[in-house]
Amino acid sequence: GCYNNRRKLNLWLNQECYDHKPLTKAECPCPQWYTFYRMPNTEEDKRMWLRNLYLKKPPKNLYVCSFHFVDKRPTAENPYPTLWLGYYRPPEKKRRKLQRKDTGTVIKVK
């Protein structure tokens, strides 16, 4: 559901910076609009990324933009993408306890 991509970022980086004219945004010291982060190599982290992104068949090279991280990048406190992922998590399936209601009606058999 994210529309950020490399092409849009490159177009933005080639624009002239308003604060540091005539430099482009790639040459000026201003922070980048967003960046991309690659999926980690460890199995546990990969599993958590794919679970949060809700991807069953991920692409070979998976990148996630900085908008999807709480701290705008993976950190020790928030290493997984969790924000604006384009879906609502399905509710966890809970087992319902069935209860029988006794109406107190007595049926007489003749």
C-alpha cells in the first residue's frame, strides 16, 4: 500500500533546494525525505518483518521506506516496520466458550 519508491525519491533529490540554492536536495545538508531499509538477515527478524508486512511470498530483495518505522529507521527499541502498512490486522482468533442455557422447561413423556 506504500507509494514511495526509488523513482520518486530520485526526482525529489534532483530538485533544487529552497534553503541552499543553487544546490540540489541531494547535495545540500538537509535531511532526506525518506530512505529505504533492507530486510535483516537473521531468521527471527525476517519472520517478524514478514509477519508485520503480512507478506506470504515476499520479493527477493525487500525494502521498506522510513515512513513505516516509529523512529524513521530500525532501532533497538523499534526494529520492525509497524506504521501505515495499508491493512488492519485481522483480529486474533479466540475460542468461544459455549454455554448451554437451561430453560427450566420440563417435558413429560406419556
